[in-house]
Amino acid sequence: MKYRDAIFATMTLALTSVALAGVVYTDAYSHTAQVEVHGVRALTLVASGDAAVCDPATMLSSNESGTVQQ
């Protein structure tokens, strides 16, 4: 019984690792990871207490035509 449990655990670990590797190499995972990194950076800037970062005027970016985009 002990050996059967060990074999089952090893096979389950191997299959889980293959499934996880398959998810990590998808474009959806890559996109989600990039979005999360940008969110963490924004959260870090706001948490730093920099008043210029929290100003709504500085949160808007302007494009080359001079109009303001949100």
C-alpha cells in the first residue's frame, strides 16, 4: 500500500507539472503576468505617497496631437 501511494503521488506530481508548464507557455498567461506587473508598479507608486503620482492631471497622458487621453 505504501509503494502504491508513492507511485500515485509521483505520477500525479508529474502530470501536474506538465499541465502547469502547458498553462505557463500560453499567450493568455503571458498577458496576465504583464498586466499584473504593471498593476504592482502602479500600486507601489501610489503607496509611496508621492503627491505628484496621485494627481489626476498627471495620470492622463497626452498624445502627439495635443488632445488628452485617459
